[in-house]
Amino acid sequence: MAQYAVVKNDFVENVIVCNPDQVEEMEAALQAELVDAFPFGLTTGDMRVGENWTRNVGGEQQVLTERATYDELEAALYELQAALNDTGAEQ
């Protein structure tokens, strides 16, 4: 199961939980595009502008940045640990 943003006319209208195997079926039923909500933390009211996702914060559209995945964070942690070991620093 994963969270998907329900997108119509480039606006997130809702966020639902759906089995990835059922995305096409849900898109047809909702007559909307389903977008994985995790990478940008999409929530109701977010808007797609070109290739960017934006959120209204204090009356201004802020571009959302993509979140790192668990695997990416874990890899970065291992790189930092290796760098510390290379410099002789103790853990």
C-alpha cells in the first residue's frame, strides 16, 4: 500500500491509500491521475506547475523539493561513516 495524490487539472484534490497494482483501476474510477505522494510529501491543495510541485505558504507558491528515500539516506550514512573512518575519527 502507498499514498497517492489524486490530481485533476494539476491540483491535488485528495490523498488516498491504494495498492500499486490498482492505480490504473482507481484512476479510471476517479477520472483523475494518481501520483505517488511520498517523494514530495504531496497533500491536498498542492499544485503542479510545469515539472515542479508547489505549495501555497503564506500566500506564495513554494517549490517542493524531493525527499530522499530510505535507501538513499542509508547510503549517505554509510558514506559519512566511511569518511570518518578514513580520517581516523572514532565513532
